[in-house]
Amino acid sequence: MSTQNIVTPSAEGIAASVRAAKGRGLPPVEKWNPAFCGDLDMRIARDGTWFYQGTPIGRPALVRLFSTILKVEDGRFYLVTPVEKVGITVDDAPFVAVDFTVEGTGREQVLSFQTNVGDTAQAGPDHPIRVVRDAQTAEPSPYVMIRSGLEALIDRKSFYRLVELGVHHEVSGDSWFGLWSGGAFFAMVPSEDLPE
């Protein structure tokens, strides 16, 4: 059993460090490799709510700021600045896709997703959609890749809208129900598993 090493860096200190280093666009977290400082008492719930020391972070601008320095390595999530790297807990995916737009139809269709923290991603080969089914309930959990290995859980209302756009397509000799976006087909469920 491992114990969590809670570190002294505070959310406020990390935010100040990022504000000082921030330029235009997303910070280059892929280039930052500071020493690991330990785990911070910060958690992202499945619904996209960020918590610090058990309390929801009520300032959207602060949540957005933290989301820009989020990094995943070997399945663990970190907030990274040029000088520190702290682990945080993520219950499912770090983001929630709260809406999407559709351009075109059929194979030319393009789905553009917006997240709860202001990111956008156009589904396609670099931003795939995937669906995981719960082993016991078979309930689907749909995801879209947003950036650098960080996914968004697609919210229920958006998923229902996506299902309405779904089509059947042959993949490796089998018929699948799924979605086209950005020239790629994303298989969601075998066609034979759908009710008549």
C-alpha cells in the first residue's frame, strides 16, 4: 500500500508561478521536466469539478489556468511549471466535452468539441473518439482526445446528439455503428449489438 506524499506547494503558489511564466497560448508543458515535488491535495471529479483540499474551486479562471499546465505521464496526472511538478488525482478524464458543432455530412463530417475549461478539438485521426462500456452495466462512456494524451469525457446530452449522427460502416469485415469526423470513422458499437 502506497502512501500519498502531500507537499507544501499550494495551489495559489502554482497559479502565481504559471501567471509569471505564461505567454500566449498553452504553456509548453511537454518541454518542462522539473523534479517531482510530491502530490498536491487536488482532485478532478468525473463531472469536471476541480477540488482543492476537498473544496470545489469556484473561480473558472483559476480552473482554466490549472488546466493549461496539466500533463499526463504513464497514466498519472501532474500540474507542471518550469520549476515544480506535483501529482493530482483525476477520477476519470481530466476534461468534460460539454458541447460540439457539426460541419458537413457523411465522410466529410467534422465534429468540433468544446470542453468545460475552454479547449476545443476537432475529432479526427489526431483527436480520436472512443467508447468504453462498463463491464457490468454495459453503460457507454464516450471520450474524445483533446491534447497531449488528455481526454474529455463526452457529456450525456452531447453523446445523445452524437448517436443521432451515427451510421453503420464496415470495419475489418464487420459492421459497426459509429461516427465520421475529420476523414476517420470511429467505431462505437458492433451493429449486431444494437436493437432492431
